[in-house]
Amino acid sequence: MQKDHQQDAEAKQKIYERGGQQMTFLIFSRIFLIGACYGFWLNDDPVIKCVGVFLAIGFGLDLVHQASKNDKVDRY
């Protein structure tokens, strides 16, 4: 019985570590994407500035979509 609890605890720890690693990758990817948008914005060409703005809007909408998709609230 104690082995089952220990195995369950180890499995939960592995899932927690994997989730933390995925969150780290998500945060770093967003940092680089925001940097790309900012780099486009700093350019002197108005067309490239608009590309940076549209890219930032698209990434923002993607984050909202992912947040709403991962909503894990139990609804009865």
C-alpha cells in the first residue's frame, strides 16, 4: 500500500516538473516573440512597423485563445 502512494507521489512530481519545463519554454518563446515585434516597431519603414503591430496583436490573441482553451474549471 505504501509503495502505491510512493509511486503516485513520484508520478505527480514528474508531471509537475514537465509542466514547469513547458511553462519555461512558453515564457521564453513569448519573450523572443515580443522582442521581434519590438524590433519591427523600431524600424523606420511604416509598413514594417505595421507588420510588428499586427504580429503583436496576433500573439496576444493566441495567448487569449490558449488561456481560454486550458480552462479547467469543473462545470456541473
